[in-house]
Amino acid sequence: MKKLTSFLIALSVFCTVFSSCTDNASGEEAAIQPALPTAITDENYNRLQAITVFGQSAPSGSGIPALEPLDGTSQMPSVTIESTMMSVLLRDWAVTDLSLYVPNGYIQLEVKGEQGGENFDIGFEELKNGSVVTSTINTNDIIEITSDWTTVQIPIAKIAETSGTDLTCARQFLIGNASAPIHIRNITINSDDKEKIFPAFKVNQLGYKTGSQKRALVTGFNEVLAANAGDTFELVDCSDDKVVYSSELTLVSEYDEKYSGEKILSADFSEYKEKGKYYLRMKNGGVEDSLSFEISDNVYDELLASTMRYYYYQRANIEITEEYGGKYTRSDMTEKDFAAPLSSNREVTLDVSGGWYDAGDVGKYVCPGATAANTLLWTYKLFPEKFSDGQNNIPESGNGIPDILDEVKYELDFFLKMQDKDSGGFYLKVKSQSENDGDGDRTVWNGKDGQCLTNATADCSAVLAFASTIYRDFDKEYADKLLAAAERGWLYMEENPSVYVKTNYSGDANSSSPFWASACLYYATGDKKYEEFFLEKADDNYMSMKSGANGHNVSSMGIYGYFTYLLCEDKDNETVEMIEKKFGSWKKSVIKRYDENPWNIAINEWGFWWGSFNTILGNSQDMYIGNYLLGLDNEEQNITQDAVNFILGVNAMRKSYITGMGGDHIKCTFSNFYDGNSPDGVPSGYMPGGINSANGGIISKFPIKCYIDDPGDWFTNENAIYWNAVMVFNTAVIS
């Protein structure tokens, strides 16, 4: 993964500034104001970073020819450009917003001709509104090429002018069509302009419950933020613009070095508990008013329903009609699922219809599905009063069963179809054999040499066994069916304990999946053979609760082995004590991350990789469940509230990262089902994986701003069923 460019120097306080007391009669010493850190006094601290297009090596997947040996004049290799046009991918095939570089930015490179006087074409390819747009110019009359190495600069504005583009969706850098062979090296994109400035007030754009913590942030680059600690902020009623509450901003960070480069102030109005619609403003102005929000006891009801309804839109092998989908109608995307060939013998076809599409593509995977279903089942188990029949307007509404359980059943029924009838193992996925959805193929991937994978079987067995305990209250026959399938899966694992293969989504060897399954089967049956396995493997899985670890994910479900065991009536006391000890240590490390993070989220600056929102929300989910099961005080309730606040707008970009939710919500996610470029966009309730500096370091030099709201950026903006599930859980907690 692309490493972030090193961009800030160490924090250093170099002087002390004295100011007079505002009340000399008090006898207090003069207040000491800390000096700005050295990095902020450098006018370039928030300057746009230089983006390397081609440096020490050609980026993977790019069309650059073979590198030429160093010639002693540079540590950068060179390439020969001839009459064809060549490309360099900026971020794989994902888009990158280069619009800030357009006004005054330039492409800098070293070039040498064989004769001198040559010219070439240079520019960008964009994926804009679903169409490829190419913007190039010829360098004739812009630069002069000689037979010696020369550093040249080409204004990006001239390139953008050729097609009237703003380069918000750049995908490839283009160079070629040389009039005669030339040599180039060390290509960078540069600008002396500053990083984007976002509105200062960051609020939960849906709002806050009457009795909950109510915290907003006021943030911005130090030289432009017209707010300081001690300044008065006001809570204003939208109905009549009257101030109903006021207080002072408090300082969180003079300079957030790790995440945003900003000064961060807190506006806490938890004391105010009256229902209504409000906005925040600074008493003396200088800062744009906040977006409006509600204070209400049911402020999160729509969010809970929408993030749950997401799963209906992700259903495979149905036609979504206007009756249930509104304007978001579509036909079945994968009709071949009703008779899909087996990967080990394509003459054998199976009905593997149903289930949820995993993300923005049409793959169906049992391990992510099991992870998502598990979270939703735990949500219902802990908060049954939050879910009702008819809540989500789905085809099953009105059958006397809460819609959340009807929705999960749609996925569980798919799992049952993915069980091998002969062996009892479970197939891993339904996907194109080539992994390219565009070829229309649908293959049931049954593992290694015709054997089902141990982990896929374990994940399905775990969630089916756990589900049986919940569905038993509604349909005993169905619950028995789920449990029988889980027990058959266990028998397969006993006979095939180590069938693993390198593949996506839990093909690799790990001990957490069978461990999780043993706990779920013991909980569902009370059979001691499952507990014996659990106790035997308990020591091997404490790593899921080691200090510094994040909570659960698709390939690490060990923590739910412990959680499920704690539900059992007959437990080993020593093991319970050890679970409590390990959980307590893990919990302290999560709280430490939360306390040290100025954005009030339990994640480190290096943690913004693929699915970072799952990390933020998953940590708060797992902490809540552990506290509940162990009978501990949930003194960290604010971690959940702040995690949801962050997703809904209390973040550096002032974005609500849920489609349709809030005054400045994202407009799309990467999806092959719903066109993010259309006016209708994506249904409400979709949450992307989110901020990803590991695969988006060129978006911003500040990790917490590495996100693009565009359908062409799956690195930051793709949704997934197990990510949305943690949002459902956290919403249930705070609602």
C-alpha cells in the first residue's frame, strides 16, 4: 500500500507569550498562552503536497516502458517516450480529486531530447459521470526541450482548459505522442496553494437525544480559524432564531499534528435538554453557522430503519419493485445463480440464489455474510424493542416477525444452499471464476481440490447455530433446520480441520472461526463436546483481545467466541475470570486510543486503511457487548455516541458519511446496482468503508481527510454488508 508522504515536523514549543489577566482585582497570575507549534509557523505546513507520478519505479499496472539505467545525473531512472500515448495509474483504477491543483499547479518533470526541439502530449484521463474524459495538450510553445536534461513545468490549468474539466475525477496521467524519441524522469504534480478548507462547525447532522451528551467541534487551520478557547458559542432555535443556550469553547488541540493539521475546539451543550430544531453559531461571528440538527428522543429512528433497510437493496436474485424500493428499482443482477456451476466440476450446477451482494459488486461471500448476520443478530438480541414487524417495508412485512429477522433470514437461507449435500462443508463464495463480474459468469467456489474450506464452514456453522437460538421463539422448525446444518458443518470440520487456501475473505488459516463455532454450538445445544473444544482453544484466541488490537473483522471472530460462551448457562469459572481479565486489558487500550484522539474516536492515525469506519464502530460495538455480558458499568457510553457523531458529521470534512442522512451527506457509494452519477444517486442508509489514507495518501497529506465522495473511488467509498451492520448496532445503542 502507498505510504503517506512525511509531511509535518515535530511539535516544538519555542517561546511563551504573556497576556494580562482580564480581572486584575482577582490577584491571579497572568494567563500564559502557549506559542504556536513550530510546524504551524511554517507557512507551508498545510500546503498541497507534491504528488509523485513517476519516481524510483513505474507504478504497478501502468503503461510505462522499461526503465533505463541511471546515467549519473540523477537517482531517478528514466524512460523513453515515443509516438504512442502511455499512462500512469494514480491510484490503481480509482479516481483522485486534483481540482485544487488546477488553478496554480503544475506538472514538473525532467526531460531530454535526442536532438532538441521535440514536443509531446501530456495530460490526464478522468472517469467523470461514468464516462471517460481525456484532457491533453501539446508541449510545443510551452516548454523548450534540449539535448541536455532540463527541468520543466507545465501548468495544469492549460490541460484542464482543453476539455473544460476540473479534474475532480482524475484516474490516469497521460504522456506520449512525442514528435521524436525523448527521455523523461522524476514526474511530480505540484502547487503552492493550500489544502481544502472545510466549514468550521462540525455537528451531528441528525442531532442528539435529549438526555445524551451533546458535543460539536469547531476546527480549522490555525491561520484561518476565527475562534479561540473562551469564545462564546450559541445554540439557536431554528423556528425563531432566538438563543436558547450559550457557553464557551474549550480547547481540544492547538495543533492536531497526527490527523488533520487543524486547531480543534469543543462546543459542549449537554446541559440543554429541550426538544426542537437548532443550529450553532459564534456569538461574535467570524465562523459560518453550523448545519441544523434536532434534539429529540427519536432522532435516530430513521437512521436505524435506513441502515437496516440497506440490506433489502443488497438482496440478490429478486426484482426490486416500486412497491418496496420506491424509485430505486432494479431487476435481478445475477440470474445465473439459480443454476451456477461448481468450480471443481462445472457440469454440476446448484441453486445458490438469494443472500446479499457483499458490497458494490455482485459477489456473494459466506464469511462476510456470516460476520454481518452475526452483528445484526446480536443487535436484535440486545435491543429487541428497537425492531418491529413492518419497520422496513420489505416483502415479508406483516408476517408477525420483526423485519430485521426476516432480512437476516434471507441471508441464512442462502447459507443453507451453500452447504455441500454430501460432505456438510460450506462453499466459500459465488463469483465469476475470473473474479471479473463483467464476464457474466457465476461460479460456486468450493475450495481447495474440491474440498470446502474449514474457515468458511466454521463461519456458517457459527452463525447458523447462534441464529437458531433466536429464531426458535418464532419458528421452531426453522430453528431446528439451522442447528442441524450447523452440526453437520461441525462434523465436516472435525474430519477436515485444516483445509485452507490463499484467497479473499477467510480462506487463510486462522483458529478464530472454529473457536467461534464451538462456542455458538455449545450455546445452542449444551453439548459438552463443543465446550471441550472451546476450552482447549481458549488460550490460542486471546490475541483477539490483546492490548492494542481492534475488535472483530471478517477473518478474526475470536472475540465472539468468548462473548457467546458468556451467554451459556454452564461455564468454567476460571475461563470466565480470564475472559474478564483479557477484556479489561483490551478495553483499557481502546479507551486510551479514544482519550488521546482529538476527534473522539478509538483509532490511531495509521488505522485509516480499508474499512476504517468498521474499526471505529466495531470497537465501540465490541466494548458495549463485553461490558453488558460481564456486568460492567458502561462508563464508556460516550465512545459509542462519539463514534456515531463522527460518522454523521463531527469529522474534519464536515460530512455525514451515510447517504441521505444529514444536511451535508455523501451522495453515493461505489455500486454496480445504483448509479452514483444519476440524480437519484444511492438509497438512504448506505455507509462506505470510509477514510483510507493507506490507499489514498495522494488525496490529502492529512490522514483523516483521505476520502472522495465519488462512485469511482472504491478505496474510500465502497459499501459492504458487514460495515453497515456495525452502524446498525451502534445506532441501536444510542437510540
